[in-house]
Amino acid sequence: MLLLGLGALGGTAPARAADPPPAAGPSASIDPGKVAAGDKVSVVGGDWTPGSLVQASICGENGLRGTVNCAAASAASGTVDASGGVSITLTAAIPPSPCPCVVRIAVIMNGPPKDASVPLEIDGAPYAPLPATVKTPGRLVFIDSAMVGEDSIFTWFGSPVQRRFRIEVGNMGQSPIINPTFRIGFYEGVYAPTWDNYESHITIAPGKRATIMLPVELNPRQHGTFSWRVMYDNQIVDEQALEVGRPWGVYVFGALLVIVVPVAAWRLFLRIVELIAEQRARRTGEREREVGLPDASSLLARPGKNRKSAEDKADDDASESRAANRRPAETPAGAAAEPIDLSKQPVRTSAGESGGRDR
């Protein structure tokens, strides 16, 4: 019996080691399955990405052409809980395309692109057979969105604040999406929003992902609390708020101008006055040199120097006269004395007459 038990355990081991079945995709159910226009429809989903935002809408032609077949006005959204479940209540409406109709649930934000459809009967809605060669148009699904960008030192001096919305999208349709257009609403406090259209020049092929950058910018020196909302085909893609501080650099620069400009003007005024004074002094000196006497005449204007020159010349003449009247040296004994010629002796005159001749 022990051996038989061990054999039985050995035979069941391979069955336990078998690979688990693949996980099923997201599911959805509705209640009730047949309604009239204006009735409430309860949608319950499971196995969705936790935290993602999903949208439920009623579509005609089984939703083969995406949002073109769906009644966007009656669509409703819900957030997936931590267990992957979601519950949405929407109002039934007749879609723009004829039935067969479905309730289509799709991820529009914060999650990978997923969708599911549940058949729905609507009383009074038109019905038409599906086209044989229908091709699903491009269907844009939003995967992630964020506002990126930082302030620079120029922002502190009043430069415009610039940000960008980085939006990651995917095309879940069978046709390419060419140049999708977004609407961005700008809110400032309690003022009414202003809307701008941004066309992203990009082509998204079926089954492909792409990143779209949408620029947003404030006016120079604008500060306060601001909000932006991005929408695509009546769907809210993202909404962000931004707190912008005062450009204090502008105020500091203005205060410096109030102080520096007067000081610089005063110093410039003082320098101009100094230059004018120097110019006047230089012109005065040039004028005095122009009206002065030449060198020869200036010598006559110096009586002390002329008198000294005359006295020096008179002394020289007196020295020569004394040398001429000096007694000759005694001759040795036995030598004949040389006769003196009186005609060659200088005539002695008075100092006054000598000075007159010198002059």
C-alpha cells in the first residue's frame, strides 16, 4: 500500500508542474443588456491596470471606426482601483452610427492601451448591416502625460515662463493618425479660460506609439497661480497647475537704476567741470606767452644782470691798466736799462668816464 501511494504521488507530479493558462485580458459587463435612450447603464470591469483612467461610451457599427461611431456626449469615465476593478454608470444614447451597438471601454490615461466591448441593444436606434470591407480608423489612446520644464535665471528677471506637455500616445485603430490637433485651455485665477489649438505635425501608424510635445508659455513678468487643461476630441488628456513667483530681479534692477544713475550723472558733471577748468587754464597760459617780450629784449628788462656785466668789464680794464703801469723789474748790475716810450703809456682816466665809455 505504501508503494502504491508513492506511485500515485509520482503520477500526479507532472500535472502540477504544467504551465498555467495565459492571463485573460480586461473584461467588462453591463446591466441591463437592453435599454432605451435615456436609461442608465451600469458598466463593471475587471483585470484593468490599477490607477488608470478608463472611459465607457456607446458606439454604433460595433465601434469598428473608433470614436467616430461613439456618442461622445454621453460618455463617462472612471478610475481603476487597486484590484483592477472599475465601475462606471452612463446614460444610454443613440450613437451617430447605426447599430449593432456596443458599450466600448478603453484606457485614456495612466496606463497601457487596453479596450473591451460589450454588445448592447437600444430600442428605437437605427440598424444596418456592417460594411463588408470596413477599416477601423485611427484611434488615439493616451498612455502617459506630464508637464516638463524648469525656470532659468532669466525668469527671475521677468523672462516668460515656458513649459511643455509631454504626452505619450498610441494608435489602436487600423488607419494612421495624421497631425492630431489638441486644445489647451489657460486658466488664471477666477478669470474665464482661453483656448488655443495646437496641431502636432506627426503621423502615428496603426499599433505604434509616439510622444507629442505641446508648448505653453506665460507673458513676461507674469506671476501667480495658473492652470492648463489639454483636451483631444472632447476628452481631458491632462490638467496641471503651476505656481509662478514674482520676478524679484526686475525690482532689484530698478532699485539699482534709481541709485546708480544719479551717482553716475553727478560724477560725469564733476568731470565736465574739471575739464572746462583745465581748458581755461591752458588757454590763459597760451595767451600770456603770446603777449610776452622776445629773449633779447628780456635781457634789457633785467637791470641787476646788466649792471653786473658792466662792472665785470670795468674790472677787466682796470686790471689791464695796472699791469701796463707796473714798474719794470730791476735789471741786473752792468746791464743797460731799456728806455721807456711815454707815448705808449695808457692815459689814466676817472672811473666815471671809464664807465661811460663801457656803456
